[in-house]
Amino acid sequence: MKSGLTIIVLMIAMVSFSQPLMRQNEMLVTQNSAISFSYATAEEMLYPKTINNAFNVKVNVGSDIVKVYASVMVQGSMRNTELGNSLNLHLNHKSSGAAIISNIDVPLSGTPVLLFTLPRGSSTNLQEYSFVYDVKLLAPKNFIKPDMYNYTIVFSQTIQ
């Protein structure tokens, strides 16, 4: 008898294809592809799965320092702590050499984790920065009950 584990990642994304960012400190997250992981065999669970260029984070910076964070919420029969740190974000590309990157690979948890910091700019000359991330589902460290698990990735920013 075959049993499988399906893990679905749901992204909360604001999608805007034709309008550029116009306001200071505005952030836009765009999902570039469907984000879904599934396992057909137990052997597949021994290796991480990656979705390349999964989404783009754009930030319009003015006269403030902007810090962008990400966290994850897990819905399903298991609590956040049981599936904690199984989902990583990998920075694939960035448009800013001035950005301070906390880590190229960021393990997500229920607590917001710093992705990057953008330096103070000018209030009269807004600068748009873009960051492309891969989503990686790591191999489970413990037994996970076969079920469907939904992850919601939450992005937030602070202004200084």
C-alpha cells in the first residue's frame, strides 16, 4: 500500500503586474510560480525540494532605513513547532549592492526572521530594490504523519 505526504505552500502575495511602486517604503510581494511540494514515495523525503525563482520582493526606499522580515505559519494537524525550520528561503538574485543581507539561506519559523536591510535613501528620489527568492522544503528530521500541510509565508517590514 502506497502512502504519500503532500505539503502545500500557500503564498500570500499582492500581485501587481503593470504598476510600479510609487510611495516611499512601499513593499510588493509577487509569486512567480505555483508553490506546491508533494511526495510519492518515502525515499523522496530524504532530500530537499526546491522551487526556483518562487517569488519577488520589491521595496521602494526613500529617506528611511527599511528592514524586511519573513515568518511562516503552518496549518494542518501538526503545530508550527513540529514542522519548524522545514521551510527555507534562498536569495537567488538582488538588484541592490547596498542591501545588507542577513543570510543567503534563511530558515523560516513562526517568529519573523530578518531577510535584508536597505539603507536610507532620499525622500525626493525613491529607489526600487528587487529580491528574488527560491523556496526550499528541507527533508524532515522526524517522522511526519501523512497529511496535507499548508504553510503561509508572511512578509513584514519595519521603518527606521
